[in-house]
Amino acid sequence: MMMEIFGVKLVILKSVYPPSDDSYLLVREMVINKGDVVLEVCAGTGIASVVAASRGAREVVSIDVNPEAALNIAINAVLNGYEDRIHPICADLTSPLRPNFTYDVILINPPYLPVEDKVDEALWWSAGVDGRKIIDRFLSNVKDYVKENSRVYLVQSSLSNVEKTISYFSKMGFETRIKGLVHKFFEDIVVVEAVYSG
Ligand SMILES: C[S@@+](CC[C@H](N)C(=O)[O-])C[C@H]1O[C@@H](n2cnc3c(N)ncnc32)[C@H](O)[C@@H]1O
């Protein structure tokens, strides 16, 4: 499948999360300044990474645990002419990253639903009974990758305890707010913006 959105072209491979309302919310709300160095975790097709590059990001590291997603990010980088700036990696969260190499912006739209589905696509949404399996692991070491004024944009559902996320960020020295919200039938999808103040 192929689409054009936010001024970029995207191929969507079969086993990769097709961009949806949560992806669009992230792309709308993320603030990318020219020259920013960006990390995207749980990148899927790389929609946010490609748009970040189109807005002037200097380097974008894009990680997804699904090998086909890493391939998909590479294809979309080439399709839009950003293959020199987008670096796809197939890995579990931040596991391949050097600690203390910091980013201006970190993006994550992880699996966040409080379900334990077993179908193949569950990798897209299923995040354990409380919906926080990936979010809490991400939060446990995000501080290793930020410097003063780094911005983190994290997408999640109101079903997976947004207050807990905000409290985690605050304890680590981030100033946090709900930057955007989409109301769905049974939940709100929010983007939390967390700015590191040291
Ligand atoms: C909700 S989708 C979001 C995809 C993309 N960021 C978007 O907004 O369209 C969640 C993504 O997280 C990836 N994922 C799940 N567990 C992961 C992990 N442990 N490490 C890295 N990526 C993971 C999935 O493969 C999937 O692409």
C-alpha cells in the first residue's frame, strides 16, 4: 500500500502498523526545529521520522523491533530522499544505543493498550494487562538520552494511566504537559510532551 500525507510519500509493508489516528496525532504535535537530532522508538513505517526529516531534522535514528518495519523505514527514507539522514535499526527499544549520546527530540508511539492479544499484529498495540509494558521500559532509561531542553513526545491511551507517565517524567526532572488529544469511542489518545530541565 502507498499513501501521501503530511507532504511525504509512504509505502506500508504488510506486517507493519499502518499509520493511524495516533500516528497522525504524534506528527501534528511534535515540534521539530531545523538541525535537530531525533530519535524515534517504535517507529513502524517511519512516518514520524520521515516527516521530522522533511521539517529539517539533521539526523534521525529510527528503531523498531519488527525487521519488516526497519526495512519499511529504509524504503520510505529512500522514497523521500532522506536516506543520508534517517538511520533505521531493528532492535528492542533503546537497546542498541550508546548511553549519554543525547538527542534534541525523542518520539515514541508504542503499543499502549491494556490487552494481552496473541495474534501477530498484537506487536502493534498489545502492552500487557496495564498497557504499560513498553512505556515503563522506555521511561526507565529515557534520561540517558536527553540533555537540557530535549523534548520527548510520547503517545498513549487514557486506558494506560497517563498520570503515571506524567509523574515518572516529573520525578526525573521533565516539565510535562498534554500537548494534544484525540477522543475515540472508549478512550482518549494523548501526546505527552516532556521537556528536560535537568
Ligand atoms: C502503535 S505502532 C506505532 C508505529 C508508528 N510509530 C506510527 O506511529 O505509525 C507501535 C510500533 O512499536 C513496535 N514495537 C513493539 N514493541 C517494540 C519494542 N520492544 N521495541 C521497538 N519497537 C517495538 C511495533 O513493531 C510497532 O511498529
